[in-house]
Amino acid sequence: MKTEAAILWEGEKQWSVEPVELDDPQPGEVRVKLASSGLCHSDDHAVKGDLPVALPIIGGHEGAGVVEEVGAGVTRLQPGDHVVMAFIPACGHCRWCASGVSVLCDYGAVIMSGLPISDGRPRTHARGEGLKRMSLLGTFSPYTVVHQDSCVKIDEDIPLELASLVGCGVATGYGAAVNRAQVGPGDTVVVVGTGGVGSSAVQGSRIAGAENIIAVDPIAFRREQAEVLGATHSVASMEEATPLVNDLTRGVMADKTIMTASLMTGDMLMPLMALTRKGGRACLTSVANYNITNADVVLIDLILSQKEIVGNVFGGCNPHADLPRLLALYRSGELKLAELVTKTYSLDQVNEGYDDLLDGRIMRGMIMF
């Protein structure tokens, strides 16, 4: 079928919206008509070169929609089902899936290739070339063909235009607080960077029962929005956070710290660890350039203070179990989704949306189809 998509071509530094040809679903795959796609910072990291993706590629990895057609061998979905895309698929039977950590599924080895799980052949074509798909999804298009293992069925009462957010940013931030940092009742938490992921880490901390949640962001608008979502305090930098956290905790410092800045560099680790108390835990969630191989840390403090540093991808979530749980929290009113979306865009406005994101005019943008 003919449709359109936002494509990043070799040598270009912005998305090109143009006609594409979409193949029919192959065995194990489904075609989904999307309602929306989130504008996640990770796609811009692909544009900037901080994420090594194969080009040309259709952007977008946060999407939700309705299944229109299924290929041979599809057992879990049928036409009419409402689904949200998981930016990391889960096979259900590799060592990691079988151990309850499907976020580390062996499918992860093919995600950066952008090519289908089943046979590695592109399903979308433009300018005579086969196109890759961001996270195997490519949600910057009103239609997509993806493997059923990338789709999570959801209840039909959940607004599809909001459901797409849990496919990456919300799950990553919420899980950073709840699953990886393990925030608990009464904790003091510092969240560094309060865009789409960081604001969800603020919400996760609130839902987990934290007493003090300090949002750190240089952009005043994002600090204000973080307070709407549950932050008890906000400051512009980690340097400003240090005396505040010291006063709030009588010198103990934060139980948990969460790094959710859009791009982490090696010099950001030391001030984060200084904000973390003895025996505390720091969760690193930001993207980092693959060429960075060193980070600043006071090694003796890390050792003798028994501080912990943990990584985080997709919030440590098991998508087929946890994404419906997040949407249940939305239904109950605990998890706010509509409040995350500052502005909506058409697909033709995708570059405008990223300009707004990078200039700090929005917290989260959403493409509506």
C-alpha cells in the first residue's frame, strides 16, 4: 500500500516526509493503523549521531493504534485489536524473557539494525531503497508493519493518542524510579533532567511514596511542569540541588538519584554521586555517546560509602506485563499522561516539533494521525 513516512537519509540532518510503499505483513507480523506517535529525544540522537542507527531509517518508536491485518502464524492478535508498540520487543522464550527480564530480550541484538526480526528484509521502500525502522517500529508513519512481539494488546477504553507514550518515555522514566532506583515510601529523590523521561521518573517517585522529590532542569518551564506532576522542589542545576538536599535530609543526602538528562557525559557522574547518600543508589537512564569510555567518580567514596550505580533501559519493564499496568495506573488517575503532552503536530510538522523540544518550549510533543 502507499502511505507516507518521516525518513532520515544519509548525510541529512532533519526528517524528510515523503511517499513510501508499504509491503503486506509477512509471517508473524501485523499491519497497524497508528493513532499517534510520541516525539522522543532518542530519535533526535539518531539525527545528531549519538545513537548509531543504520540509514535510511523511518523515525519514531512510540506508537499506538489498531491492528488492520495479520500475517500467517500470528496467534496473539487479530484485526480490530488495540495495541501499543514496545520499543524493545520480547520473544518470551530466550534466557532473559524466561528469567523475567524481557527488557533484555535477545531481540535487542537486531534493534539497531532497523530490519525485521523474521527475515531482515525491509517492509517499506522509497526512492528505490529499502528503509530501516527506528527500534523496528518506525512510528513516524500512519501505517506500519511490525512483528507481533513488538505489540502489546491494550483495553479499548484507553485513548490511543495517549497510550503511545508508555511505549518508551513513560515506561522508561517510571521504571527508572520504581524498578531500577527502587524508590520507597519516605525517600528523598533527585531527578536530573525533567523532559519526557524525567517527568515520568518524578511521577514514579510520587506513586512509590517518596517524601521529597527534587527536579533538576535548567529550563524553568520543565521545572514548573515537574512540580505539577509531583516534584516537591525544583532547581536549575545539580550544584543548586546540593545545599537544598543537604538541608532537607539534615546532611544525609538523597536516598535515590536518577539521571534523565537527554545526553549524559562523563563529567556528570561525580556531582550525581555527591547528591547520593551512603548506601544510596544512582540510576543512569540518559543516552550517552558510544565513544565515551570514561566517567568522573571519587572511587573511594563509591567503595567505602557502599553507593550503588545501576543502568536502566526501558525502565527495567517486562512490556507485555508492565505496559498494561501503567495504563491501569492512568485509568485510576495515579499516572498522568495528558499532562505530559504540551503540543500536538501533524507528520509534516515533525521537524518543527523537534525544534520546539530542543529549544525547551515543550515537555513532550505528539504527532497525531
